[in-house]
Amino acid sequence: MSTTSVNPEMIALARESRALSQKELASALAVTQGAISRIEGALLPISDSLLARVSEHLRYPQEFFFLQDAVYGPSTSEFFHRKRQSAPSRAIIQLHAQLNIRRIHIARLMRSIEMDNVKMERFDPDEFDGDIEAIAGAVRAAWMIAPGPIKNVTEVIENAGGLVIRCDFGTRLIDAVSRWVPGLPPLFFVNENAPSDRARWSLTHELGHILMHQAPRPEMESEADTFASAFLMPARDISHMLDFISLPRLAQLKPYWKVSMAALLKRASDLGILGYRQARYLWMQISKAGYRLREPPELDLPIEEPSLLNRLLSIYKDELGYGIDELAALLRIHVDELSEMYDLRDWGTQGRPQIHAVS
């Protein structure tokens, strides 16, 4: 295969996924940073020998660098996300690269797979006069979610046709990231190190972005938070349970509603059930108890495990007869990293939407 077909974007993507700067890669390969810059900028072709060294050092098969898949930048929601803006830039760059690679894997997997029942439709907040609570209610109604708490947010999203992927983000400042790119279902990446209550909230927050925000708008973060709050705790279902709020009462409600004590307290304030002084007193109590950093471990919620991606992988194993070496070749990744990324020692078999191999 001629190196003239190498995609320079894949060289940059591989480098960023390993958290290396151009200067660091150049030093490791004993070439100038200018050479790496020109190669990644499509100004200088890469030689066979240098490609082999790049492949070895970055730990990707040479075939990876010939991929012609699109590389996407940050989603619209990330322009205004405070925690993401405070995370180290190198960690953010590495995360985006790794998520792009996972998205490429999913796109290649879905070439032989049909997926039905994608029920997600866009909602324009302006068409609802900015009433985000109404949008959350409309989504719950459209998806036929029963009144009260949502037992499993991951299951709800996958039933609606989204794909949830748990992975290590390399930083605790980001809990979830979403993508909806042409030709793929909505993708929801969840930090596997996030506690379950935060993961559920962040998934729902990202769902709000997916459904409401095709273009950046200054209020999009607050809108996504309002959506998450209303989606997880509908006012008509929870209001009567928020009277006489105290720390013990918040602790009692957390396992039932499956949201954090802090989220419950804020919901009570937003609904006007708590006065300013009472809310302030309870926030002080939460801070004094250390619950802003870590709520009581005995109240930890079970981790929600996605199943749709495992179902996709099992189709390749059980229906299409792929061995792990063939799957690695399809995804342009080494077997050991493939096994680690997707925990292929225990492939799942139960999916959410009906999916099957394309005949």
C-alpha cells in the first residue's frame, strides 16, 4: 500500500490519543517537529520507513493510518461547559482523539448491522417558548416513560436508539460526552470512573443537548441541566415528596429517585418548595458533612451497564463468525488494545433495539 494514501489526520489522531505533542513524537522518532507538522498538515508525504516507526511508537497498525473516516471536533455543548474548560487541555485533546477512534470503530461495526427504533427527535427550545420542563415532559411522553423515577437511564436511552459507551476519560472533570454525527445513532460516552448518580445525571444532561442543541447558544448548559432535572424528577411526581426536607429526608429519597442529594435539594429550591433561608441552611449542612465532594457511600447507586455495544460485538462473533484477530483487523487496532477497550473476554448478548446482520 502506497504511503501517498496515508491520511495525515490519522497520524495526528493517533498521536493525540497517546497524549503526545508534535515535539514529543518528533523527539521519539529522531526527526524535527517541523517534519511532523508538515506531515500532519498534508504538506509532506511520509516515507515507508517513517510510517513504520510512527506505527510502532504510537502502537497502531499501519493500516490505521490509511483510514479515510472523518475526524470530528468538540460538540456544540462543550463550548460552554465549565468543568471541561477547567480540565487540562492535553487531557481534553486526548479524550477527543480517543472518542473519535471509538466512533470510527462503531461506524465500521455498523456497516454490517441494521439498527431500528431510533426514536430521538429534535426539539427547539424557542418553539416551546424556552419551557425546558415542557420539553422534558414531551420526551417522557413520546418514549412512554411511566410516571415517577427512571430506574435505568442507560436502558431508556438505548431503547430510544442511542448507543451508550462506558470508558476511561483520563480525567474526573468530565462525566459524559455526546455525539450525533451523520450515519450513526446518537453516541453517549460515559466516564467509567463517575459515580452512578453523576453518570445518570450527566447522561440525561447530554441527552438534553442531543435533543435541543444543534447549534451553540449561551444558555445551553443551564437548559441541559433543567432538562436533566425535569426528566429525572418531574414536578408533578416529586413535589409532594419534597415537603419538610432535611438531610435525612434527602438521604431517604436518593435511592428512590436515583439522583444525588444535591440534585434533590436543588430541585426543591427550583420548584419553590424551599425558601431561600431553608435552602441556604441545608446547603451549609451538606457542605459541613462533606457531601458536596462525596455523599454517603452506603447510598451509592448501582452502576448502569450498557448492553447495545456488546450486542453489536456479539453479532460479529456469533452470527458473522469473526475471530478476535479479524475484528481487530476490521477496526485497525491491535488485539490487546481491542480486548482492553471493549472487554471482549465477556461479550454480551442482549441488546436494546432490534439489530441484526445485514443480509
